[in-house]
Amino acid sequence: MKKLLYPFSGIAGLFFPVGKPEDDGTCEFYSEKCLLACAAIHCIDENAENKIIGHELKKAAYDFIVKENLFKVLYKITEELKVMKCNILYWFACGDCKKEHQERLMNIIEYLHKYGIVQCGFTRNKNFWEEVQKYTQYIALTLESYTEVQKTQRTGLFAIPDYKTNKVKIYRGEFHSGTCGMSVYSFKNIVRKANCLECYKLKQGCFYE
Ligand code: SF4
């Protein structure tokens, strides 16, 4: 495994294979709409860093994470973060947490949390999202509508895609903390380049508390 993490929106991203599990992807909890409009497949910005990461590299990263010795995985992640001079890991810059690997990923997240690594990202795996709250509140659950958010009766971080604009609305409970996508973050009268590190420093977007 040469390289596991790649720059993503100002921080370090972990990319898993995109698509249905039967098509060699990790998006077990996909919706038909999201597969059709998937930003990781259809909206690759010419300047975006993830353009260079093809399926094979994503598959190699995924296999390494779920199959290798746990401490080897933790060592690799923390070493690469050091090289990138970054303390924030973005889970599922594309792809997702499959049910069968939930326990494994939770172990990794727990250890990284103990090492002081900040972890953020997006998932459609509701059970994983509920569990992960123990270690990070910066991983958003992606749902199709605000009504679905209300039905969860939870106050965590949520993302609702707008398939017309290829952006997501970010909610911290009831509070709409910004809209993000196509390399742009906006919040009220703020419009700037989407950058997770900037959001972290300013406590905006996914890092709004
Ligand atoms: S809202 Fe900010 S932290 Fe969340 S994905 Fe967009 S740029 Fe990253």
C-alpha cells in the first residue's frame, strides 16, 4: 500500500470505491437519486484534487483499511497525517461504511480519536452514524429531506443533498450551518471556496457547534 490518504478540501481524505456493493462499490445505503447524481462520479471539477484518484486506488485503500492488521492501519494513517501536516481526517471523501465493516471502522475511529485526530465526513449508514457520535460529532448523516432529519429525533449533524445544484445543505440539529458543494461553501452572506480546514478554524459548516 503506497499511499492511503489524499488532500481533500484542505485536509486529508480517505476515498473508498463509489457505487453499489454489487458493482464493487461501498455505497450500501445509496438512494437511486444519489447514485444518478453522485458528485464523485459526475461532478468532478477539473481542478479538484480527487480527479486523480481512480477506482483502483480507492479499492486499494479500502482493502487495506478493512483487511490489514489494525495497528498497521493506525500507524499508516497517523504517519501519513504527519507527512501531510494535518490533524483532520475526512472519512468517505467518496464511498461509505458498509454494514459488515462497521465494527472495524469504529475501532479505527476510536483509536484515532484517542490520538487526538479530528474526524469528519459524510455517511448514509445510520447505525454507523449513531455509534460514531461517541468519538466525533463532525460526521454527517446524509438524508433525502429535512422531514427525514426530523424523524430521526436526533440533534447531530445532517446533510441534505440538492440534486439540482449538486450541493448539500448542512444542518446541526435544526440549525442550517451552510450549503456546500461544487467547491463552494456559503452561509448567509458568506460565499467562499469550500475548505474544511477553514470551516474547522472558523467553526462553520460541518464544524459548527
Ligand atoms: S461545510 Fe465545510 S467542513 Fe463541511 S464539507 Fe463543506 S467545506 Fe468541508
